[in-house]
Amino acid sequence: MDTKLLLADHVSDNLLADLDRREVTLWLRGLPKDSAAPEVISSFLGLPWRMVFSEVSDPGLMKALEEGVDATDPMTRKRGFVQVVDGDPSRIDLPQRCLPVYLLNGRQGTSQDNFETRLRRMTMLEELRRSRVRQILIVSGDGDPVPPEVKDLWSSGFRSILVFATDAPNAREVLEGWVGSVAGLAAASLLRPPAGQIVATILQRYAASYPEERLVIRMRNRSGNLRKLDITEMDEPERPLLDRYSLIDVNSLPTVTPISRPIATPLGR
């Protein structure tokens, strides 16, 4: 079967649904050509991705990403706190729930070909290989849209849906040639709109499609009276206890009105 490059004019609902389930990894190759303010890009990076791999180490962007941490933020409750990783992740014990942002080129943004750089990238990409994530969204500016390590990941048996958003003028030709050279890659998708527009669209549509949900339960107090209790912000973002339970909230408890039941009479009377 020939490998195909699929062209799309909009972000699919499937990608947004997988994003909400934390089944999408973001790979940031470069900032979009019409890049917005660091706060907008940091909000995009702070969505509930499974993990983020960034080849961009812009200090302003990293500062906005790390300073935007708030325990009461609905996004924090959904994916935990942001954890910026600039070294060997195998030496770091991450919380049970968090958003790891792996800086492939470190804090200084160096791309020197030395042992330390190769080790950092390899150990970070091993996290991706083991994740079995459903989709990878690769966002880039006008440079090469293809991470060189992706072909190596496929040769190791890794499989995922690949979606590209790029400003490269020859992106279609480059990707059509690339997908045909990767063994085991059935298809990849290229989003036609500019990468900056894709960033804005995902932010807008995700907020509209998956608004914050409050978790309100009904409980009986010591006097035996029922009352409603909002427990949305009571759980620990990094080590959520409620993930171990299935709770029935008040929206799942419809009011039952009493109905008159016919009196049964014995047969033959």
C-alpha cells in the first residue's frame, strides 16, 4: 500500500477529542511565522497534551509557561502542573499527573552534536516511544517541518497518527517525499492553514467544546439532611485521589416523583 499525505483544511474533531483524553503529543519544531504573544503560545503549550516536545527554548515563552501555574486553574486540574524538563528525564521522578515539557535542546537552546546533547534527546524521545500516544501534532515555522528522529521512532516499532502544521512554503512537496521514505507509515496529514492560525483555532475550539465541568455531589450530613457539595477543587492536582473512583454527581441523580401504584387483587376475585 502506498503511503499517502492527506491534506486537511481544518482541525478535526477527532484530534480535539483525543486532546481532551490526553492522547495527543505536541512537538514544537519552531514558532509559527505569524507567532502571537508568548502568553498565547504558552496557553497553547499548556493544553492537556500527553506531553510536549519543544525544540524552542525561548526564555520569554518558558517564563510565561512556568508562571502561568495556578492550582485553581481548570487546566491544572485536568492535566496537573507543567513540569519543564531540560535534562535526562530518567533521573527525574515526575508526579502521577502532570504535563511534562521536554526541551530537546536544553534551556540554552543549543543544538551542538555532542554526547550530552544526543543523550538528552534520546532519553526524552524514549518517553515518547513508550507512551503509545494516539496522535502527534508537529508544529513548525518556515523551516524543515519533519523532526529527524521520527523515522528512527518508526523503525523501532513506534506507531501514531502524524499531523503537521507548518509555514514552510514547500511543505507539501517535502512531506510527500518524506512519508514515502518511512517504512511502516501508512499516512500523515498536513493542515493547509498557516501554523499560527492552527494554534488559535485549537485554543478557541477546545475552550468551546470542552468547558470546565464542576463536580458536585449530594451527601447526607450528621442530621440526616441532604446537601450539595462542590468538590471540584478539593482533589490534589498532581496525585488525584478521585481518579481511583467513579463518582455519581448531582446531574446523574434525577428527581423521582411518587406515583400511585394499582392495588393488586388475587386472581378469580
